[in-house]
Amino acid sequence: MNSLFLYFKKREFTRLTPNFLYQGMVYWPHVQRRPMKEALDQKTAGTAVHPSSPDVRKPSHAFNRWFIPVGAVAVHICIGSVYAWSTFNRPIQSLFPNEPWWFSPPYTTFTTALVLLGLSAAFGGPWVERRGPRVAATAAALFFGAGLIIGGTGLAIKEPILVFLGMGIIGGIGCGLGYISPVSTLVKWFPDRRGMATGMAIMGFGGGAFLAGYLNVFFMEQFGVATTMIALGGTYFVVMMIGARILRRPAEGWKPAGWIPPTKTHRMITARSVNRNQAIRTVQFYLLWGILFINVTAGIGILAQASPMMQDLFQKTPLEAGVIVSLISVFNAGGRFLWASGSDYIGRRNTYTTFFVVQFFLFLLIPVLAANGNWPVFLASLFIVFTMYGGGFATIPAFLADIFGPENVGAIHGALLTAWSAAAVAGPVIITELSNRAKAGLAAGASKMHVYDTPLQVLAALLAIGFVLTLFVRPLRNSGSDG
């Protein structure tokens, strides 16, 4: 019996189920024992997590890796609601009517939240890798939920500093931590389908914006903006906590049963992993930073002016333009899954090459379509652009894992997301400032047909630069340099 006791103690079994007792009796008389993990690997694609992981104390049971995307989507669909912030703009402005636009709570809060998203992801990335996805996602739930509740309280008592502190700073930090923690985990659980896995999670981010756009308006009509924000804070906290409980890391060295790691050089696979400090010293990191920055700048620039553009170029009503903007969220979310999944087959570099080439021609084509009044093709072009905008976000984590290895992808991804923060400022400034200058030079009552020509040409030039940057991306050398 002592041998049986030592057998169970060594494997840290928490309970003696009949199945475990049977295996104990089978292995007890033998010195050589077959590892439980190997047996479980043959039954399911995902198994026990690493014993040293802070996410799970006693990894004694099988775990199916397909639960991980469920937890990831639960987290991302909540933090993705930040992209529906525009639905709060007018209700909040009505509470603070005397503030200038550049200092108004809606403007400063949303901009700060996006900047803090990138910064918290960058500086919090190493902590996420050390503590694990469950702890990080729990912290994200606390920050994001508390941020909304504090912001809603500020609206209730008409205190703008609480709105800024709550949703802008605290909520922005929650967004950053919540964005990277599920993504890095999915990359580790799905080495055979990195693009598809990250696409599923980040699709939740885009889908969250679509759902929140309708939920925000519905609840504000019923209860007002302050109560709505407080209630959403509590709801998002609960949903994110459920998702956090699902997230965990796989065992060290784990891989899906029957999967052989790819070695083809044309797929841009590096045969080792590097940490964040090593990665940010490589040329590859800054090439990928520039690629993400340009793709996001182009997409978010169009997104910032999508409604005015449709009204100016095609005389659409605000309501009609608003419906199209809602549909844009659908294509944004769908593109995240479709393009990221497709990158598993055509490669990450080929995917981004496609993004830049197609968008380059579409950005030059849009003024021509407007001049000819070709609304259907304009609309199709707009939808294609936003599938690639979303696809760029979803494909970059898999690209990072290919180039730098999957072990520290969360920390590296966080550092790279500073490109998102920079693009969130650059894109709207380029298209808004240049189009406003063109409008200012028009005579009263003149057509606005060509006011977007110059900003679209500037963005097209940036996309051409992005194409060139993509051509220079290659795997790391085995020697440890960036080549």
C-alpha cells in the first residue's frame, strides 16, 4: 500500500476516482509507469496544464483546449464595447454642455482609453506572462468593470473627472490587460492553428463593438446614460470573470496529438523563442510595428470619417450612414476570423502583402467611385477595407509567434500594441485635418466631391510603404541576431 500511496502523491491526484484507482492498481506492481499525460493526449487535443502555472493549483484532470476560445471571446466581447463609445457621446455632452470639444469628457475619455490600452498592454505584457492568463484576465475584469462603474457614478453626480478617471484611465488599463492575456494563451494552445485561434478571440473584440452599439442605445433610452454605464460595468465584470476562470496555460512542451511543428522557411517560422527584451532589439520587431501602425492608421482613419464621407460624397442621411457604420462592425469582426484563419494556409507575410496591395488600389479608387456616383462598388470597397483592418489585428499575434516563438508572445504583443495607440491618433488626424482644410477652401454651397481626395492619397502612400516593409520581414537567425 505504501507504493500505491507514493504513486498517487507523486502525481498530485486530488481524489481517488474509480478510473484513477484502476490505473493505480495496474501501475502499482511495475517500476516503469506510463505517464498519465501521454494517455490523455491520445484522447483529447488538450490536456493537463503546467503544474507550476499560477493559474491552476492541481492539474489532475484532462482539459479540452477548445474551451479556451470560449473564455477568450467572453473577455474580448466585453472590452470590445469600448469601440461603441460614440453612442455615449451626445448623452454625455448634454450633461457637460459648456466644455470645449477638445476637453469634453467624451473626447478625452475615449482617446485616453485607447492610449492606455496600448500602454498597459506594453508595460503589462511581461507581468501577464509571469502570472498567467487567469490572473491577468481577472485583473482586467476588475479594472474594466470598476472603470465603467466609476465613470457612471461621475455622470450621475456630474463630475467629469470621475468619468475621465473611471473609463479613461482605469477602464483603459482593463482593456489593455484583457486584450493581450487571452491572445497569448490561444497561441500556446493552438500552435497548429495560431491564426484561427487568435482570430476567434479578436473577432469577439469586433463583435463586442457591434453588440454594444445596440445595447447602449436601448438601455440609455430606458434608464439614462449614468445607470446604463453602471449596469454595464457590473455585467461586463461578471462575464469577464467567467471567461477568466476558463483560461489557463498548457503544460510546458505540450503540443496537440499528432502535430509536427512546421519547418518550411517560406512560412516564416523561427525555430526558437526569444523574450520581449530580445525581441525589441531586432529589426523584425520594428518592421512589424510599422506594418501594424500603417494598417491601423488607414483603417481607423476611414472609420473616423465614414459617416461624414458617405453624407458628403453620396448625400446619405445621418440615419442611412449610421446603418452602414453598424454593418462595418460586422465586416470588421468577420475579417478578424477569416483573414487570421486564412493566414494559417497562405502565410502571415502573404496575408499582409494582400492587405496593402488591395487597400492601396481601393483608396485610390474611392474618389473615382464617388465622382461617378457608383454607390454599390463604393460600399463593397469600404467593407473590404474593414475586413482587412480587423484582419490585421487578428493576424499580428500569430505573426509574432512565428517570428519570435510562442513562449513570450503576450509580452511582445503588448509592446507592439503601442503601434495601435499611435495609429489611433495619426489616422483620424490625417483624414480629418486634410478634409477639413479642403472644406474650408470651398465656396459657399460648392460640392464636397473632392474634399477626401488628398487624405485618401496620403493613406494610399502609407499603404505602399507598408507593402515594402512586409517584404523585409524574415525569421530570426539561429545565432540570436535579427539577421
